[in-house]
Amino acid sequence: MSAMKRRIGPFEVQPIGLGCMNLSHAYGTPPPREAAKALLERALEIGVDFFDTAALYGFGANETLVGEVLAPHRDRFMLASKCGIQGVDGVRVIDGRPETLKKSCEDSLRRLRTEVIDLFYLHRWDKHKVPIEDSVGALAELVREGKVRAIGLSEVSSATLRRAHAVHPIAAVQSEYSLWSRDVEAQMLPTCAELGTAFVAFSPVARGFLGGELGEPSGFEPKDLRRAMPRFQPEVWAHNKGCLVALRELAGEVGCTTAQLGLAWVLGYGEQVLAIPGTTQVGHLESNVAASAIRLSPEQRRRAEAALAPILGHRYAPATVAEIDSD
């Protein structure tokens, strides 16, 4: 990898990291362990130095996988994980109480086989029960204890970021950002730039949509989270899929894939933006990482935005929208 590194708190990493979620979680049956192990090892081999996991993913299974495979190489990468959502008796639970977050950190350290987590996010603000100041205060104590090096937040509003930042510096905010999810441009990205907070884009390839290889959503596995997302519903899918035509044409002119085009577009917003695409395929991993070398002209950026502007449907179903804190 030859791209200029970007800063997250005290760290400098490559602009494209690896989101490890779908090695254990979210999009149907995860890959066999040996395939997941090979992908993580290949990522390290080609220079990926930023790996992102969470207690939620596979209810601890993803952290365990990452720990087993990458712990022997711990000095070669920045490790991010998350607390605040976990599995309790097989049920997904949001819990931002300080004592829960501290217990979650101990569990994550054990599963990840490390003495310190470089970047520890509050995965969701438990907004109806726990003030953000209390949750961030607990994470700040973990920093003082040497168990965490930097604090992040996920899926919060700019106002909540400011409240949290007043308690302890927030090194990164993670939220969805791609050519079809641009809400963060209005307030969150400018606020991050003002505060010196990195912005980490998850699902920068639009949950696989920009890869251009998805079959009909009706064929997704029963446990695939996309089955419940409005943009993949039958009434809008044909329209949304049609938006890829203009994007493919532009990608052909640039000399890259549509997924690479989407990643280059995300990184082109500004130096404070990083991306963590996930994949289960080594070929896609290598292609994603190579996108950090692509530079789009202002006109190419505008054409990419115009191609995806007509997308229909919210990024989340109503129940999930109710959980998040957004601008």
C-alpha cells in the first residue's frame, strides 16, 4: 500500500482498513474459519494496519477470531473494537451503563488476546437510559487504566459528539457513509473536522450494492440484515439497481471497478475520512485496498454523486432508526 496515512487520535494508519463484521455476522452464513483466517492474514500481508471488530459481531465470535489470528502480529496494526451493544442470552441488547461498558472491555481484551484496545467505540448511545457523559466517562476511566488508548463513538449526532468531546477527546466517529448514504455531510463531517476527530466510514461500498454483483434480494439468506433494509425491498430494488448503469460507465472511464470508485469517492471528501469496507473474499479485499491510490477529479465526483442521487428508501428499517442518534 502506498497511500498517505491518515490520523486517528494518536495513530497513523492507511486510509482503508478492514471491517471484520461479516466474517462472523450480519450477511448470512459466515465463511468457514479457515477462509476467514486466510482473509485476515492476507489483509495483514498487503499492508492493512487498521482492523475493526465489536463485541456484537457474532456475539463475541468475531473478536475471538480476530484475536486468534492477529494477536501474534499485534504490533503491526491498530485494533478497534466496540462496546455498548452485546448479546445477552442470544438477544441483541443496547446497554451503556458504566459498569456494563467496563465489563465489556474486560471481555473484549480477553477475546482479542491483547492488553490494550487501541480504539474503543461506544457502539450505540443508550440514549433513553444513560447520559452520554456517563458512558464516555467510563471509557475515559479505561483510558486512564491503560486498557484503552483512544475513544470513539458510532452512529451519533454532532450535538452528542460535542457533549462527549467535552468529557474526553473523541478520536473517531464511525457511521455509514457512501455514495448512497450521505447524511453525515451536513453536520457530522464538518464537526469532526472542527474538533480534530477522524471519521470512519462503515459500509462504504453500500452494503455490497456498489460491487454490482448482488443477486436479487429475495435470494438473500434468511439472517441477512439487508432483507429488512428499505433500499433492498422489491418495490424499489429495480429502480435502485438501475442507478448502477451510469456508475459503471464512469468507473470504466476511470479504469476501476464500481466498488473502487465508491471507495475513492469516500476518501476524497477529506483527510479526516477513513473507510473500513468488509468482505469475505480475498479478491475483493485486494481490490478494495488498491482503491486508496485512485484520485477522482471534481467532475468525476459530481458524476458519481449524480448517478446515485435517485436512490430510494432509507438506509435502515424504522426500528433501527429509532435506536440511533443522528442529525
